[in-house]
Amino acid sequence: MTRFVYATATTLDGFLADADNSLDWLFAVEGGDESLASLDTFVAGVGVMVEGSTTYRWVLEHEHLLDSPEKWQQFYGDKKTFVFSTQADLPLVPGADITVVAGAVADHLDEIRAAAGEKDVWLVGGGDLVGQFDDAGALDQLTLSIAAVTLGSGAPLLPRRIESDRLRLVEVAQTGQFVSLRYDVLR
């Protein structure tokens, strides 16, 4: 059965990106390479990736994907990617299987599930988009790598209220200066 999994790194104070929408803070934390390496097993079980346009644009610019589209393949592989955006001018990585969608998450759930087949859907981010998936009843798991850094402001991890009666802690691990937590999200 397809699960919708929000797997991301966050700071101690609950931010995904700094006030400039940058993730550079993440790569300065000890243990980051090991933490990223542990994603390989997770990614193998993913059939579809979903992200918002801010996340997509950051990856596009940070990795210079329009000039080096082969980098997309190195990380995303041949996985179908849905980018939620209201921007008509969103550039697409040449050769990548990217579909830009707009509107309510609920309107696209059937298409996303069908594309994932029996594999998981990785909700890459941002936090508000993931909150919209929860609002639509399509958030099954949170997998969080919490980094030993605080930003004070920026893009929040998940700007929704999800009470503890809906969260079940199922795994805790340490990698360098990261603590990894996995929660099942109950409906």
C-alpha cells in the first residue's frame, strides 16, 4: 500500500530552510554525509517524489541542474516528480520526469498514487505543502533528521497543528550531530 512519507532534515528550532530559503546550514553540520547516505534505503522504496516550487527552485539553482541535468538523475533517479506550483515560468530539468501541478492537493492524490504504484510517495517539502497533504488525509509518516543547529527564523518544518494522539514514535537513531526520528501519523 502506498504511503505518503515526509522525510526531511530540520533544525533544533524547527526550520527547514533559513530566511533566504537556503539549506546551506544543513551541509555544515557534522555527520551530514552519513545522514544523507542513510537515505539510500528509503529512496529505493520511493516511487514518486512531491515538492513545492520553492524547494524545487532551490535544488535547481544550488545544483545548477539546468547546466548539469545529469545531477538530477544521480539523486532523483528516474522517479516521477510532481512539483506543486502556481508559477507558469517554472523551468524544467531536461530529461527529468517532472509534472507541474497547481491547485488543491486532494485534486491530485489519485494521479500521484497511480504513479507511485506499490511504492511510497516522498513528500520532499516544503512544510506548508506537507501540511496540505495532512489536511487531505494523505500523510502517513514523518521521518525527521534533526540537526544540531538553530536558525531563529526561516521556513517552518510543518506549519500545522498535529496533536500527540496522532503521532506514534517508532524509531530513534543518532548519526553524527543528527538525531533521526520516525513517527507514524494516525488518521
